[in-house]
Amino acid sequence: MNVQLKRGITDVCVLAVLKEEASYGYKIISDLENIMSLSESTLYPILKRLEAQKCLTTFSKDYNGRLRKYYEITDIGKSKIIEFIEEWKEIEKVGRFINSRGGI
């Protein structure tokens, strides 16, 4: 799969997890494990990039005596999901066109 496409899909999957509720790194990885393999060393740069793009915000919360960093989707992040879905519809349309011509 094209690296840029895979990166975009991974970003949107992380945002989709956060659309349900604010979450923390390990939980995000757990929520995605059924659809993709994601390590902490992959996730945290994604979260940092999405935060820089203002797609999410962070806050800390006490958990068992230590602070846990939570990530929360913003309206910009929600818009990114919507944009991705619209773009994906176009990709599916191209795929159907290619298949209608006998595929490869």
C-alpha cells in the first residue's frame, strides 16, 4: 500500500477512536488492534502530528497516583474524518471503474 495513503488511513483511524471519547495511548492501540497493528513508537508521532495540525488536544488526568495524558478530537479532527470519507468514496469509484474494465 502507498505509504502516504497508509499514513492517512492510520491518522483517520486514530481520530475515529477519539471521536467516541477522549482516550490515552495504550487504549487507542487496544481499540485499533482488530483492524491494524500499531506500536507505541508509531502511535505517539501520529498523535504529536495530529496535535500540531490542531486535530486533537491533550489534557492530563490523575490515574492511580500518576498523571495520564489524554487525547481529545477537535472540530478540525472531525472535519478531517469527513474529508477522508469523501475522498474514499472517490477511490471506490475509481476502483469500480477499473474493475469494470477487466481489472488487471
